[in-house]
Amino acid sequence: MIRKVDYIVVGLGLSGIALVEKLIENNKSFVVFENSSQVSSVVAGGVYNPVILKRFTPVWNGHEQLQKALPFYKKLEEKLNITLDYSFTTKKVFTSVGDENNWFTASDKPMLAHYMNPTIQKGKIKGVIGDYGFGELTGTGRIDTPLLVTAYKEYINSLGNLVEEAFDYSKSMIEDNAEVQYQDTIAKRVVFSEGFGLKKNPFFNYLPLNGTKGETITIHAPDLQIDFLLKGSVFVMPLGNDNYKVGATFNWSDKTSIPTEEGRKELEDKLQKIISVPYTVIEQSAGIRPTVKDRRPLVGVHPKYAQLAVLNGLGTRGVMVAPTVAENLFNHLENGKKLDSEIDIKRFE
């Protein structure tokens, strides 16, 4: 029996979830194909922070993205009856007097002043190495992305809209300016939100998606006792029950999602420079971030097939940017609104 829908969505990570929410909100029918082959949304730290702490500069549109993202996750918490948003402060470990001066200068800038406390914290923090003090950020936190992905997948399955199998591109029947037929489903549009899986997509693999492998470890450290995210050359993020996530590595050559001894060693070497208490590694994870050379998402319509679209390349700040770019794409497809030129894939044509 043929099923007719408005959309086929391929992939149910952060970008797929954000898009499906727009479809539901606007009474669009859909089916989701998800084979759980890409794990970046699950492995991700899920941190939201609109300040780049390496240079004390604002994240691209970070403030505006957060204004949209936090209510989005609040709505999902209520809808799915789960807790996703854990807000906390972030403390940046200074390594020189120059860091202090740069922090003072940056914290005086309009957008950054929303988040950066201009007062340098000089006090000792038990278990933390910080001879030059700390800079404090407010308005930061994390989204529990593993729980979100799992719970949302169950929700879509309960609606009867989930197909747990890989999307076979060769079985797509596309007529110019017409609907797309895939197996027993006919859709007006297909949106690919596959993460690094896009590299195998014959319709969009021309786009410059550079998968960046990231590894994290989870440690148990009863003596650390911090309730904020500690940021040095790695981040140390509280998870509760004396557990902390530590990350992350950046590897541009290894395209597997397999944790490595090298990754673990790199994380532990850096961790031991910012904490001074014993710990035990209880878990290690790895995933491929869908990153782009200009650090902007890949959003838009196929140059030949108007019924095919892509929503990808969210990089390291997926929890912040996903709701914004999904809304941008939806409004473009349904209402003819212009895509933000900085994310439009036409920049690579």
C-alpha cells in the first residue's frame, strides 16, 4: 500500500529532531528513516556556550541561537516528560596574566557582557589547578543529548512514523519538479540530516563536509566536588554522582567511531594539568562531528532536484544551532523565505 507524506526525513540526530518538530508544529505529514549509524549527537557533550573561550570572542550568532534553543528544549522536556537542560556556570582556567587582561577587555563588549563576569576569581578551588585564577561565564549548560535522541526516537516510533533502516539512495525515484517515490512512500520532499553519513549520499556528497573525530571519557572523581564546567585545554563537565565527562579530542584523519588508546591518553594528559585529585575512567566514547571548513552549517536545496534538501554540518555546537537552522530551512521550503546566505549550500556551487 502506497503511503503519501509531505516529507521524508533521513536521520534523527539534533538537526533531524529540530526539523521534525517544525513539521509537527505545522501539521505536516512525515516519515523518518534512522539506522543509528551516526552517533555524534549521542556522543556529544551537548554543551551550550555562546563564547569561544580560546579567543574570548562570541560564537557566530550564538546569543540569538540560544534565545531560540533553550525554549525549544524546554518544550521537548514537557512533551517527552524528561529532563534535558542542566544549566551551570563555566569557569575558564587562566594560564597567564595575559589571559586576565584579555578577559577584562572581552567582558566589556556588548554581547559578551551578557555572559562574562568581569571579576577574576582568584580563590583556590579544591582539586583544581589554577594558579592564575578563573574567568566565570553564566548562562551556560548542557543538553542531555543521549536521552533526547533515545526518547525522541521512541516518540516518533509511537506515532508510527519511524522506519529503522538505512535509506537506499538507489531506490529513490525522482521526476523533475515532481514528488519523490521511495519504496512504498511518496513524498513531496526529502530532507537529509545524516551527519557524517552525508559523505555517502550521491545527491549531496559534493559538499565539503569534513568529518572530525571527537573522543570523550567519563571519569569518577569523588574528591573533585565541582558543580560547574571547568574549561582548560579540555572541559570537565559535571554529570552528577561524582561523574564528569572530559573532552574532547579533534582528529581530522581517523573517520571511525571507535575509541582509541591515543585519544584516551591525550585526554588524560590534558586532564592531569587542570585537576589534582585521583579519578577512575569509567567510559570512553567516540563519534564523527559533521564539520565544514568555514564553520557554517550546510543547509539548502539540491541544485537540480528542488524536492531534495539538506540540513547538516552543525559541527561542535549542534545543540545551539539546530533549532535556528531547522526553522530557517522549513521557512525556505514552505514559505519561500530566503535562506541565511552564510548557511546556504549555494556558497559551494
